[in-house]
Amino acid sequence: MRIKATPPHRFYLNPNPESHKDMMKYIFAVLMLSVLPVSAHAGAIEKLKTFIASTHSAQANFTQDVLDQNGKRIQGASGIMQFQRPGKFRWTYQKPYEQLIVGDGSKFWLYDVDLNQVTVKKLDAALGSSPAALLSGSNEIERGFTLKEDGNRDGLEWLQATPKDRGSKGPGSKDQDSSFNKILMAFNAQSELAVMELNDMFGHKTVLRFSAMQRNPKIPEQQFRFTPPKGADVLSD
């Protein structure tokens, strides 16, 4: 196993590496909140707050599309995501390339199967402070984001989260160097998180759609552990 300093390297999931880091931060933060059924009449914001307070683990299938400034699809992927509070998650990208992202509670691991390359970072450095802050209480998200209901479209109930002005200390605040200027979340009739749209400062939109969501499943601990394969290049800061 060879240890290297981190050089620029391929990562097909997002055209901008910093956008990818921020994307994973917010995806992880929100998905750590999924998917407790609540009243069908509750607004999207109320559902989100309930998710924050009540979900301990989840598993779902996902598709991920990246759109350019003109709405043209430039990247696509699919796979399975799992998480367990606090601070553990596993994203298995199956198509078009095999990649694995694991958070073991202290470290963030990214394994590119095709390149036989592993990137490892401290979890806080890779994801920022948002996950811990969001998990600490149901009102934390409003310290860093302005939330508003965004109507009903295609049978889904939407909310919009916009980072607050510089000087806010909450998750998502602009002094945390976020590359995303707007996040949309949509809930289906079963009060499950169905769609996330992350809009970055470069005009790209990352759209994640979730299906077969399971709330609070028992996930084996080994799913949140990672050992670099023999012969893999290991890149670290």
C-alpha cells in the first residue's frame, strides 16, 4: 500500500472537486435526517425538523444527475446509500463506474475501483461542521439556512434552504465557504425525502432522487468500516 500526498485526481461525480465536497456535506447532513413518516398535512419544513429529531439510520437507492447551466445532463450515476448516526455513512456508486464513499465516524474514505485509488481525509475536514450541527438538534438548520416552503409540484411538497449571510455561525452559512447557493428538498405522499436539488455558484445543478427508502434499519457495523485494498494508492492531505 503506497501513501501519497493528495494530487489533483479524477472524480467523475461532480465537475468541481470543492463542489463535490460541499455536495457530500449537505447530502450527508440531510440524509442523516430521513425518513420518519409524519402527518400528510404537515409542511415540508415541519417534516424536515421531525426527520432531524427522529431518524437514527436509513438505507435507500439513489440516482444522481448533474446538469449544466443550460439544463443539459452532463453526468449521471446510481447506487445505494446507507447511514447511521452519529457520523457514519456508506455510498456505493454502481454505475457508470464503481466508487465507494465511507464515513467511519472519524475518517472520510473515497475508493475509486477503476483507478484502485483511495482518498482519505479527516471527517470534519471533508464534510465541514454541518453534519454534527444538524444532528445536535431540530432547530440547528435554521441557524445557517433560511428555510421557506416552496409549493407542491408533481405530487411532491418542496422546501428551499438558502445559506444565510456571512457572519452566521450555523451549518451552511456563507462563512463556511459553501459553493452551493440554494438547496431544494421534496417530500412524497408518504412523507419521505424523495428529491434533493443542489445548485452551485457555477450554475450546475445536482439532482438526487431516492427510492425504496428504509427508516431505522439495522445496518451491520462493518458497512461503515474501510480498509484500503492491497496495492491501492492511498492519497491523504
